[in-house]
Amino acid sequence: MGTFGVAAAYFVLQSNGAANPQQSITMKTLARIGAAASFAFFFLAGMCLLIMSGFRLSGEYIILTVLGLVFIGTAFFAGSMISLAGEKSSSRRNGN
């Protein structure tokens, strides 16, 4: 069996086994928890960096300020992407 045959058989087995509604609910719940935790940790880290820098854009504090803003931006991006991936994954398993 070629490489594509093994991959196709693997994905068919995975998609057939994922039709369990309980597994779909569990995946959606885990995705929501992961999205909230990711958002919270990145946002808190960014806020801590911004508070430590005093929101100053001069001297040695510019690196902390920029890094804090990057962490806050990552919080919004990562949290929403994990949430969307969980919703898309669960809807694909339900056949919607």
C-alpha cells in the first residue's frame, strides 16, 4: 500500500470514529476552555509587562512596552483562533 493509501485509511478511520456526539461536545468544551485560558494568560502577561514599564516609550522601557502590546495582541488572536477552530471542528464532525 502506498503512502497515500495509508494516509487515506488513517483519515477515514479518524473521521468514522469521531461521529460520537459526546466526543463532539467534549471537544467543543475543551476548545472553549483552551481559548479562554490562552486569552487570559497572554492578556495577563501583557498587562504585567505594560504595568512594569509604566506605559513609557522611552529608554529601556520601550522593549517592555512593545512586548506587552504584542502579548495583548496575541491574546486576542490566539483566543479567537482556538475558539473558531473548536467550533469548526465540532460542526464538521456533526456533518453541518
